[in-house]
Amino acid sequence: MKSMTGFGRGEASAGGISYRAEVSSVNRKQADIVVSLPRELAPLDPRVREKVGGAISRGRVNVNITTGVAEGAGGAVQVDTALALQYAEALDRLAEALGQPGLREGFDPMRAPGVIEVGEALPGPDDAWPAVEGALSGALGALVEMRAAEGEHLREDMAGKLSRLESLLGEISACAPGVVERYRDNLHKRLGTAGLEVDLDDERVLREIGLFADRCDISEEIARLGSHFAQCRAYFGSDEPVGRSLDFLAQEMGRELNTIGSKANDAGIAQRIVEAKTELEKIREQVQNVE
């Protein structure tokens, strides 16, 4: 079991360039990958998404990849002469159109984006990919490790709450057989208070008690809850993404508890249902952070 919350950082160097990758993730029902790359490496976006998607199945993941001069590689000034000439030609055309022949004289190459760059020139996307992939792999490895550690804490917390649910279900199951008997005694008391002396073996009384017994039978709900609890424990021990499955099970358990509460018509059972729904809500809140 893994959490959807985590962070990882990785770094790799090649050709005097260092590549740094930072990956963070938070809760999200579906997989949502946001990638930030240097302009020169933008064509690598699909490859980055594919690699992240192979490691993360759920959650909003932010991937930020940056570059710099590798330690000990020194610096360099890169001049894009062709781009500078394009700027100059564009200024000439603009000066002619505006009737301002001196417009070109104000051109400052240092302030023109892309003309002068300080640092090593980035290789092409295909050449840079092995180093980018190495940095990304390191970041994803750290992210997955953190999500697994967080997931273990979530599992322990939910397992404890599930144990409480199982205990409450046992108490409810023990109370269930006495519901019909208490109803029969209360019915006899109400009849006596109304001045109606009716034999408990009277067919009409037996029919009423029988109908009530059918309406308040919660054995099926108890059995289904037991099955859901067992399935939850199986998911707790799984290495596969189980967040959606656990969320569905939590919803089903809530429905079963509501049904028991409405059918049982018993104060003792109703009290335990309230406690069980409180514990279940805590589990559902934790499930929202499970991958």
C-alpha cells in the first residue's frame, strides 16, 4: 500500500551539463502529471510523462527538470549569431515601416532573449535523454520510497480502526438474536397496558412477531460486512494500487451499517452503529490518500 503524497529528487551529469529532477505528488482521484522542462528539452515531454506514468498510477504529480553547469566543468558564453542577425533585420524592417532610421542603433544584444547565453550549450533532446532519464529515475525512486513509507503508516492506522469495526460487528451480532424476544415482551406489555389480554400463543400475535422478525433480520448484512472486512485486510497487504478498491468497499460498508441501523430497531445496536460509522468515516478519510 502506498500513499499519494511524496517527494523525490535526482541528479545526473553528462557533457558538462547537470540535470536535476524534482518530483512531488499529492492527492488526486486520477493520474494528473504536470511537467516543466527547459525550452530546449521540450520534445522530451512525452517520454517524461510515460516514465512517470509507469511509476505512478494515481495522484497529481509535478515534475520539474532543470539544467546547470556541472561541478568542475567551468562556464562558457554562447553567442547565437544567426539569431542576432534576425533581430537586426527585423529592426531594419520596422525602422523602414515606422520611418525611424535610427531604430537599429538602440539594439542591445545582451537584452535580446537567446542571443547571448552564459553556460554550456544544451545537447539535443535525444542526446540529453539518457542523463534526463537518469535524474528522473533517481527522483521517482525517492518519491516511490517515500510514498511506500507513508502508506505503511496509513495501513497501520486503518488496520487499527478496522479492528474496532470488527469488534463492534461482533457485539452487534451478539445483540441481534435478542431483538425479536425484546419486541415480543414489549408487545405483550403494550397490550397489557391497553387492557387487552392476548395469549402470546395467539395466532395473530405470532404472525406479528414473525413479520417483525423478518423485517429486523440483519444476518445477511452482518455476513456481508464480515466479507468486506476480510477484503479490506487483503488490500492492506497488497503492493498494488488499492485506493479505488478501498474507497468502494468503504462506501459499501457504510450502506450495510445504515441498513442494519434502520432494520434492527434496537437501542443497543443503534449505539454501536453510530460508533461503527464514526470509525468508518475515519477510514474513508485515510483512504483518500491511498494510491
